[in-house]
Amino acid sequence: MDKLELIKRKAVDIFSEEELKQKLDSGRKLTIKLGADPSRPDLHLGHTVVLRALKTFQEMGHEVVFVIGDFTGMIGDPSGKSKTRPALTFEQTRKAGETYFKQVTKILDKDKTKIAYNSEWLSKMNFEDVIKLTSKYTVARILERDDFKNRYENNLPLSMHELLYPLMQGYDSVALHADIEIGGTDQTFNLLVGRELQKDYGQERQVVLTFPLLVGLDGKEKMSKSLDNYIGIDEAPEVMYEKAMKIPDDVLMDYYRLTTDVDIKEAEELIKEDIVKAHKRYAEEIISMYHGTDKIKMAEERYNQIAKGGVPENIKTFKLSNNEEINICDLLVKVGFASSKSEAKRMITGNGVKLDGNTVEDINFKLKPNQNILQFGKNKFIKLV
């Protein structure tokens, strides 16, 4: 299969396929744009769906521009839900940009990838420029965006600056003279605004490609760190393996299709013949992609030990102060298993914490160092000394 067919196979919509072919046949190096939200710079497999498409374009000789929405992030952009995201500081947006670049270049070619911040052009616009920009779109068209429409119809707060957000994102394409912009299906409206604005500014319209949203480990919602239903590309091999085994059977084919290069027919046959083996093959595939094949065996062995109810070998140790008596919730936060005491309490009341194999049921339980093995959930272990 050629590279263009590989991209088309994974895309949901192309606006338009004929224009895409014309641009690719032009023989010039194209600018491929992807916008990024600076508020969540940690990448998971859901993000890799579009990143892998970008990688294919790079292999075809084109340049990727990764646009960090720092200007929109600093004024508080729409979340796509029921309220505005909190505004970020300049320093936060720059730190997010650095983190993004480090992670995306695990997939993308560093030499063919550029990072741009939309404050570079949006912060320089004067009020006349803004008025001219707003004249390009009607309020009726802006309110066609689903989240805006729902909030307006339900009398929920909807600020004027939020209505400008699709225009600002669209203007990014004008500023960059983007040839192609890609994104998830949830970004279709904004991507098409950019396409129309380019026409209004006398430019050749960008081609828009939208890609499916990867369902998370819960099998229902979009993969998201906030929902804790994700597989992070920076997570340890053993964690990736264990999470891969939890992928719901009915969406495993989507994971193969969208996040790997495994032949579709091969994956279909494997899932049909032996679903457990199919999960293991997928786990091996993503570990190989993001950590190397040499990490697979150790991750598999650790998973097999945990699956049998055992404690994996070579677990980390945590030293408690001599004769220190510590509350179990405080300890879970201290060793990094829980992000807060409230999360620790939830895990304990949900029977998710064990000490030497015994379930801890009392949130007020206290212990002293005694070579104990502390377990959090199914795959987090630490020896207390």
C-alpha cells in the first residue's frame, strides 16, 4: 500500500480528496499543520493517531508545523465542553511547547518538524485587523459549532472571546499558508473555518483531513488522561503491557488499525482466532515502537506474575524514617501512588490497596517500617524499608 492510501485508509473525512491529490502532485514541499492545546502536554496513544499520519507526510518529503495555541491558551479558550478552560501563563505555554516537542519527536522526524506559537502573529493584530477578521464569518455560522449551540440554547455562559476562538485558530492557517491541516473529528468545525478564511484572504485553501478519536480503556469515552482511560507513550513498558491487556475486546481492532502498522487482515485473523494472543501481540507492538523490542520480555514476565497474583521481582524500595509511624493515606501520596489523600482514600475504600497481600480497609491505618510490600491497584508495587 502506498503512503497516500495509508493516510486515506485511516482518515474519516477529506475536504477534498481531489485537492489533496493536486497538492501532492504539485511536486512542492507542503506545509502540514497540526494545532495543540497547551494545557495538557502529556501524549497518549489517542494523540498518535494524527501524529502517525503526520509521520507519513514527512516520509513523503513534506514539513510539519506543530502550532502551540499559546495566545488562545493565555486568554482561556473553549474546552469543547460546558465551560471555558482556565487561562495559562506565558511560562506555562512555553514549557508545554518544549514537552510536546520532546514527545512528538518519538514519532516524528525532528529535522522535519517545526514548533510555532500562535502569539507570534495573533498578538500583533490591532483592533482594525480583528474587526476585519470577524467580518469574514457570521454569528449564525459560528453558532453551528455544537458546543456553542448547546450552551447558547441552554442559557449557559458563552463569552464573546470564545466565539472568536475558531476565527483565531483559522487565522493560524492563514499566517502559516498551510497546505494541509489535520486533526480529530472533534476539531472538524475549526479546521474548516481555517479553510474558508484562507479563501477570504486570497490564499489557496488548505485540505482538511480528520481522523477518528481513539476510545479509551473504558471502551466508552475518548482516550483522556483526565478520565484515566489512557495508555501514555512515555509510560513504562510494564505499565503499557498491563494496560494493553485491558483494552476491551470489541475495540482492539481499532487500536491495531489506528495506532500500529500491523497488517489489517493479520490483526483481524489474530483477534478471531485467539483474543488473548491478540492482546499480547498488540502489547508487544506498542512497547517495541516506544521503548524497543528488548523491553518486551521483562514487561511480559512482570504481567504474568501479577496476573497470577504474585509480586514482580526487582521492585523499587522506599525508605521510611526509623520507627516512623505513618498513616496509610499519607504513605500512598508520599511514595507517589496517589496524587492526593482523597484519591488514596478512594482506592482503600474500593479495596484497591494491599499490604503484604492483605487488603487494607481502614483509611486511618498506621504502620512502621518492617520490610512490607505495598500494592496499589493491580500493577503498582513498592517495598517499604
